[in-house]
Amino acid sequence: MLRTALTVALLLFFSAAGRAETSPIQVKLTDRFFSPSLGAQTHITVTCVRSGTLTAHILDRDGFPTRTLATKRAVRAGKTLLSWDGKDEAGVIVPDEAYSLWIELKHGKQTSIYFPANALQEHFDLKAASFDRRTGVVSYILQKPSRMHIQAGAILENPITHEKEGPVLKTIVNREPRLAGAVIEQWNGKDESNSINVSDRPGFVLSVAATALPENAIFTANNRVLSFLEYASKRTGASMLTVHATSHAHHAGLSALEDHSPELVIEAENATPGKDAVWLAENPLRLKAHVNGLAAPAFLQEATKIYVFVDDRLTQTLPSTPDARITVPVQDLPDGEHTVALNWISPSGAVAVNALRFMAKGHDGGMHAQR
């Protein structure tokens, strides 16, 4: 009797599983990664469970329509093949980025939409990234295609609070898309000013953060003419995304122009460059700083702060202004070479960074260039 009941239960289970509803629209790519500037294209197989009319758009990373592949095309149940040559509606090769799909199938009064980008994607940190000083390679493994943010810096223990702190000294990858698998990034081990060997500093650390990309993201590559920020700054229309983040912490829900760490420019107002990019100035060292580039206006809309680090230790936290002035006392520093690093930080995750080196000699307030 027990065996009969178990057999009936199993039959019911498999019958229910067999009745599980299939997604009305299924998508498969022949090439997830291709180079439009080399004449390549990707083919998209759309499988529909019923006949109807099909509309398909390529969307950019912010959900703006880039190219229409089909408009109310009559299709039968089964497979339909679409192709994209990596160009927008104006026939311009799109910049390197990860693009997504919006596909609509209408059957009578029924409408099914395939739109995987219309959801907040998972954000996670990678713990297993490594840097090989000999080859200049940062390596890590991605389990899924992701948008990457990789920074290098130095972390020391604060002798008073015993908390770990330190500056970001280099943005190695600035919220760029990467395919799943083993990934390598080239980096020479230096900071944004290209004068400080970050990888040789005590407390050297890499921070590797990733945000998963939508299902069936399409990567384009090898556009040497146009960057995505340039493209995004000139586009028109509106995003098709309807799901928005309640908070922009950890880069959630940001557009490309909001999500990019801008360039940070530092000028020493009372200093002149000495040998090997080591500065000569009077005490205190007076700095002027501003952010630059296409992402700067959106960055300055955030409630940003400037963190000042001397020899990788936090010395000041200042409110930011478009043209910031920073005063760095140096009279108590020991003789020799020192660094001052600025981290201009937004609460959403973008960080503008830069640093400079200077020589302190004597305790009379003077700084002198290295000879």
C-alpha cells in the first residue's frame, strides 16, 4: 500500500513539473562579444511559444534605445532570427559597452515582454583578486558577466582609533563591463599621478567590486573613436527602465555619467616641481583641486566630501566645493619624502583620486625638492 501511494505521489510530481509554464520569450545569442568596427555582428535567436507580432530593441547600459531590430514583425511560434551589426539608428558604430535587449510579443490581447535589464542587479565584492608586480597584471575570476570597479590603495591601522583607514590611490577599472571567466587587467602599479608606486607601499590593497549584468548582455569592443561617456552625453530620447533604486549606495541604479569616477586635478598653489616629480613649497602646503571630465557635473550634484591623507593616514575631512582649497600643515613631519593624497568621495560609490609627493626638511616649516 505504501509503495502504491509513493508511486502515485511521484507520478503527480512529474505531471505537475511537466505542466510548468515555459517563458513566452526565450533568447539565445550566437556571439555575446563582438567587434562591430571589424565588420562582425551578433545573431539573436528569439523563441516564442505562440505566434504574434514581435518588436525588438537594443538598449544601451542606461536603458536608452540604440537600435530597433524589428517592429511588429509577424512571427509564428518557434524560432525567429534577428541580427545586430553593432550600429545605432544613425548607422554609427556604438562605443564599447554592454548592451541589453527589450523584446515584446503580442498575441491577440496578450502581451509578453522580455526585459532583463529592468531589474536591480546583484552587487558583490571579490576576495580572490591578485596583482603580479612582475607582469603588471591584476587577475580574478567572475562567475557571471559583471560591471567592474577596481581600485588600488593603502590601508593602515589608525594608532588612536585602531580602525583601518587609507586612501584610494588608483582607479584601475572604472565601472566597465567584463565577461564571465578568468579576467586580467593591465596596471603598472602606480597611482593616478603615475609618480607613486602603490603596490610597494605598506598596507597595499586591491578593492574589487562587481555588479552583475543583465541576462544575455551583449558586449561590443574595439571602438577606438568614441567612448560611451561621449556617446551618452549627446544621446536623446528617454530610458525604457522603469525599476529604480531607492538608494544609490554601491552604484545602484546610476546612469553612466553618474556612475563614473571623474578625473581629479590637483594644483600646488605655493609650490614648484622639483626633481622626479617631488614638490618644493613653503609650509603649509596649499592645494587647489577640482574634478574634470564628462562625469564631473553629475558627480558634483552628489553630497561629496574630500578626505586628505598624508603618508596614507587620514588627517582631514572637508566639505567639497567645485574649486576646493586644501591646506596641509607639514611642520611636524620628519625630514624626507612624503605624500599627500586626496579622495573626493560621493556616497554612491564614485571616487575621484589623485596624489603628489613632496620633501620635508627641517622643522622650520620649509619643504625642499629632492636633489
